Amino acid sequence: MDKFTSQMMLTFCLGLVFAANLMFTPAIGQKVKGANRLPAVQTSDQKVTINGKVKEVTASALTVIDDQKAEQSIGLDAKTKITKAGKNATIVDIKADDAVVVVASKGEGGALTAVTVKVP
């Protein structure tokens, strides 16, 4: 091989390395769509806030007429935090026609379970 051919081969190889560097370096920091995704699983992390008036109270549920005049049945459990006038309260402290603000989590089938119930 003569000197000219060696220089051409070296230049060509360096050019290829440079071109590859330009093409792949920007792609390193990019995210791939769908990568690192967890499978779709419905969780109860979806929360809703309901403002309204109490229609009925039982030991395990609260029925509220919301500000759109729709009836909402909301389950209560041991983790539900209830406050009335800013103080801790229990379900027996809630009466029909009380104004309430309920933060509830949506479970399977759209069932609501109260996380907090506030009676102003």
C-alpha cells in the first residue's frame, strides 16, 4: 500500500467514527417510548373530592348529595379520618344535613372509600 492509500483509509475510518459519534451520542440521553413502564394495574390511588350535604349516615357508609345534586355513596373504614369544626370526630358526630367535604379513593368498579371527611 502506498502512503496516499494509507492516508485515505485512515481518513475514511476517522470519518466513520466521527459520523457514528454524531448519530449515537444524542440518542443516549433520549427516553424510549414505553420503556420502564409497569404493567397497567388499577390502583386505588385515584382520589376524588366531594362537596355536599349528608343524606344518610351508617356505621360503614355515608350518603352525600353533592353540589351537582347527585347522590354519592361513600364507604367508611377504620382508616377514615373524620374532623368536625377542626377537631377529631367520629362517625356518630356526623348528622343528616351536615355540610361535608369528603376526599375518597376510587376502588374496583368505581367504589368510593372515604379517606377524610370534614364537617366545617
